[in-house]
Amino acid sequence: MTLRIESFTFDAADPLTLATWWSEAIGWLICYESDDGVEVNLCERIDEDGSHPYPELSFVGDGDHAEGQERIHLDLNSFSTTDQEATVDRLLAMGATRADVGQAADAPFVVLADPEGNHFCVLDPRPEYAHLGSVAGYTVAAHDAAALRDVWVAATGWAVTRDDADHVVLAPPDGTGAPIEIITRPTMPADDRKDRIHLDVAPGQDDDQADAVEALLAIGARRADVGQTGDETWVVLAGPEGNEFCVLSPRP
């Protein structure tokens, strides 16, 4: 059984406004809007069967999102120093703010926060991301990157392309999309607050959700309570360090 990433999901006070901001920030499109949330993706890259090689960004209502912790952030791409500066200026003009998350004064990347306070980085130009679009990657902060590897590989269906003790990189199946980078950051706070951004994954339409959940539990995931009622069609799990993710019902 192979699971597929459906989305990186943001808790938001105003899902539509935040989704609109991010769609303009990275040049993606709002593809779906309902009372349950708003989804942002490059709509033209969705295959005929409804699948897509990259995760979408999903924004759902959560009045307590500001109290959550950040263990995932987006890294935005740049293709020259001039391009990086122009991207930062454009995002600031759109309502982003500069942020201090402990980065060095001479860090080559720029840390910003979106209008609801979610941090992200505008990277300096790097050859390894030159073939990508506006999103260079999805960074997961960990106390022990290697300890998260197996659960994230199983949950995403992505392949390990770097496997260092403190830096694990997962690439999407087609090998061309933005990677997930799990990086050890020992100074990251450790607490039980709900994650502001979490991963949603789904089994294929011919697979069984319960089997997928049991397989993840067997390799180190655990069931998590984030206030769900019990009537949901998804199952909330957490990885070895508490990173929350949802296993959705089977998808085509």
C-alpha cells in the first residue's frame, strides 16, 4: 500500500483570505472552496484521474491557530540575488512581515511571516532548486531528523534522497517536485500544542484506510487527539516527535 500526500494544511483564522494571499504569493490557484476549507494548487498539473505529483496547500478554520506550534514551514525559491530581493519586497508589500526565529545575522535566506503569522523563508539562489518553481521545499524541524524518517517515508510515499543523521530529504515520486527536508534543530521547543501546519495523506481508492493506519502505528506513529469529535472520515495520527498528520479516506 502506498499513501499519497494530499496537502500541507494550515490552521487559519480566515481560510479564504489566507489562501488568497498564498495563491498570490506563490502564483498558484484557488482550486476548491467550501465551508470546510480552501485549497490552493497549480490546477493545470492535476492528472485526469485526479492525482497530482505535488501536495496542495489547504486552509481550514481554527480560531486557536495562533496558539499552535510551528514545525513545518515553506521555503520559497529565488533564481538570483536580485530575484530574491524582489520577491522579499513584493511579499512585504502584500502584507508579509520580517521575522526573527533565531537565524544568524548573516543568514543568506530571509525569514518572513504571512499575515496570520506563519513563518516561511525566501531562500538565496541555490543550484539544487533551480529546476523548481516558486516553492523550493517543505521544511520539517525535528529534534532528531533520523527518528522521523521511517514514518514520513511511509506516510508520504516519497523516496529518501539524503539520509544524514541530522538532515533527511524526501523527493516526490516523479523526482521533479519540491522536496520535504527534515532537519534536526535541537533548540526547537518541545511541547504538546497543536501544530499550525500539518500533513494530510490518503490511501488509494482500492486500499483500506484502517490498514494504512495500522501500518503507520506499527512503525512508530501513534493516535492523536486534536479535538476531533469521532465522526470524522479521517484519522489523526502523530509521528515519533508528535508531528500531527491526518490519514484521509481512500482517494482516486
